[in-house]
Amino acid sequence: MAAKSGVKIVLTASATEMSDFLNNPFVAFAGGFAKGPIPLWFLRRALYPPAGQNNGSGRARAAPYGLRKVESLLLENGFDESEVAVVHPSNLDSFVGPDTKVVGISSMDPTGMAYVSKTYSSIVGGGEPLNAIEFKNLIRHRSIRKYKPKVIVGGFGSWQLERKKVAESYGVDCVVIGEGETVVNEVFRKAVNGEPVPRIVRATGFANHDRVPLIKHTAIHGCVEISRGCGRNCQFCTPTMQKRRDVPLDKILKEVEVNTREGGSRITLVTEDLFLYGMKDTRFVPNREAIVRLVKSVAAVSGVKGVQPSHSSLAPVVADPGMVKDIAEILIAHNWYYHGSKPIVTSEIGLETGSVRLMRKYMAGKMLPFKPEQWQEVVTQAFGIMNDVDWYPLVTLIIGLPEEREDDVVETLELMDELHDFNAFYVPLFFVPLENCLLMNNQGTELDTLTKARWELFTRCWEYNVRIWGDTFLEHRIPSPLLFKFVKHVAIPFGGKVASVYYGMKHGEEMEKAIWRMAMA
Ligand code: SF4
């Protein structure tokens, strides 16, 4: 525990972001859902408990990767471990005191404006998303209010505070937007010295990896960054505005070792696209040798039992199917996920739309080295190649891209027909004009703009999910075969009927039909 006077710099994040969601990175999406009638204390225990404490010290055993980078930057630039503490919000009382000068907070989604929050909190209803509720609870924590340290907020979602104009009312002194590594030291030093800090700092430069120190302690989900930026130039996307950089393999392996040294055994490779690693080709043809070497080397580190790429893309799968086979062999031997009892590989992949017109208009680089006209063919071929090696992608689709027409959605529905027999998990999302992307000044999609075709797409995605994953979900939670049958054939249809009537009254007939179809899938 810290001295009663507090630690000079305390780094933290909201309760949803300081959790590993019971060791399941994809369940972390649930932070974007509204809590409904479920009490917060229950969700904190059952859905997003703290990712662990260090030997009774009160410091967080695992923390978001970005917060770990800030910690390292401070420790390499004049502060020592006694002056910087990374803690879960439930431990703030023990670390924030009269000597605390700064509380640094990292956030991916402080006001619930991220894709998942925006979509599912409006559809499911029940109020604000958990991410927004927990961020508010953190920012209004009694120790922060009592001792009034300077509050600095950064992270991928920090722009939301400015967009919603709530930074001041939340008591945030400084919002850092952009790649924080380039500005963190200066901002924190000023705050510690009691000098004024700008209310908003836009980091316009790009942090070079030789100037970014390695993390010193475990990151949640064993995150290790392997590359940053993309370069395919999709207009709705923020990472593509960043310069594309690979982290050298020796640095990656050192961070893997940091994670395993502190008890982690699963590694998440953080990237916009695994298949971009080591890529030099202007047409985006992947560098098989570099990618296989990377995955093999990470898997070979002593103590590593699981390896999970965060994101990948479809076109390189078709450009080099042999590469996918080579990587899948290693990843299957280090799997996190199962379909039934079969180990599988997964990664998040943006399908976005089946409309060739919209692909050409907003993301003509996404399918390189192929052409926009080939998009549907690229998607179906890539699904086939991946499924053949037990790679079941988590697929995101965007509903309501600017100027989306009914025939664009129909094209996506036709593509969904083609994908009927493949295994994947689909996450349809409303378009959100993220900060610093080319479409940032456009209107986001709202629930009341869902046309018949958009509802159909939304429903179809979840119908597929229930059909493909329903049994796996139940089997992993209900060991008794009799109970399994009861839940599947009685409880779910009954619950589905009740939910469809309830949500039908709330959102109309389309919603009622959607829920009923999912329950019966
Ligand atoms: S491929 Fe993905 S990461 Fe790259 S620009 Fe497009 S959406 Fe962004």
C-alpha cells in the first residue's frame, strides 16, 4: 500500500477498461452495452472484475497497454517506481492523497460514443453504456474530488470528451488526443511542477518505436503492439491517418517476456492488421516470411500458451493462402477459442459492406492487391480459405455509411447469402464519425434511420451468430445435457417471445421480428 499522503502520479482507467472480462478480449465488447436493470456491483463482480492485484501491494497486476506505455515513459524520464502507481479505481483511496499531483486516465470510450456503445446501447436500451457509466464514476471518485490533483485523460477515445464538450464539467484539466507518447512527458512534468497545462493537447507527431520504451509490467490480455497505422486509407477509420510502422521483432519479444515474467501466458498481438507486418509491397502483398517468423517467435517464448492476433484483413488471405495455413497451424496450437470442442483461430476483420459502390467511394484500398469490383469475390474466397484452416473471423459490418442507399444494403444482404455456410461471428455496427478520420464531419447512424433493409441486415447477422455459436455458447456454460435441451428448446424460445414483445413495444415491429428470428435460429 502507498503512504497515506498518496503517490505523486497515479495512473488508472475505468473499471471496465481495467478488467480482462474474465480473460476474454472479445467479451470486452460488453462494456459498450447498457446495464439495464442489472446492479453495477453485480456486473463488476460477474462481468468485469479487476484484472488482479500485485501481492497485496494494491497496484494493478495488469493494466491497459496504453497505460503501461505511459508508466514506462514516466519511469524512463525522471520518475521512479515510488512516484508512479498504476491502480484499479477501487484502490484509488489508497494511492491518491495530498501529495498526489496528477491522476492520468486512459480511455477507449469515456462517453460511450464508440461503435459498439453507440449501436448496442441504443438497440438494447436501458440507458448509458457501461463504459460511460464507469468513466463517470472514476472521474467523480471521492479521492480525486477531495485532493484535487490535475486530471489528464488520454487514450484512443479521449476525443469524445471534446466532441461532447464535457471535459470541463467532468473536472478534466487536460485532454491528450493523438499519439500520446510524443507529448506525455512534457504534460505530466508541467502538471507535477504545478505549472498550467493546456486544456487540450493534440499530438500531431508520430511516435517512432525506437523512442517508445518497452512496457515494464503486464498488460491486460498480454497485449503487445506489433505495428501501428495501416495505410489502406478507409475514410471512416482513424488508424489509417497514422503513419504505418512495424515494431522490430526483438522489441516485441521483450514485451512478450515482460508479460510472461509476471505470470501471463496468453499474448494478444496488437495491430490494425497482422498481415501488414513486415509488408513492403505498394500493392499490399503480404510478407509471408516476416509474419510467420513473428508468430512462430512469439509462440516459442517460454511460458506462452496462447497467441491471439487482434485484427487482420481479408485481401491478403486471398493473395497468399499458404501464409494463412502456415500461421493457422501455429495459432491453433496456441488457441484461445473453441467452436464446440474444436480449437479455432479468430481475429477481428472489417467486412464493412457488400456494396461495390461504397467500397470504391470510401475504401478503395481495402481490397488491394485486388480491385473494388472484386470485393465480394475476395470476401467469399477469404472466408473459405480461413475456414479450411479453422480460422473463424469476427466480422464487423457498418450500417449507414454516409449516402448509403437501399440497393447498397441489398448488395450486402446478397453477400450475406453467399456467406451462409461459412463459420464467422458477425457484429453489425452503426456508422460513427470518429475523430480524425476523413468522414468525421458526417452524420452518424441513429436507430430511427433503420430502413427495412438495414433491419434485415442487422437481424441476419445475429441470426447467423445464434445458429453458428448458440450450441457452443450453451455447452460451455451448461454441462448437463438435460438442462442444455431445456434451455435450448424451452427457455430460449420463451425468453425470446417475451423479449420480442417487450422490445417490439419499445422500438416497433421490425425489432420484434428481429428478436423472434434470433431466438428461433
Ligand atoms: S483496412 Fe482497417 S485499419 Fe486499414 S484503413 Fe481500412 S479500416 Fe482502417
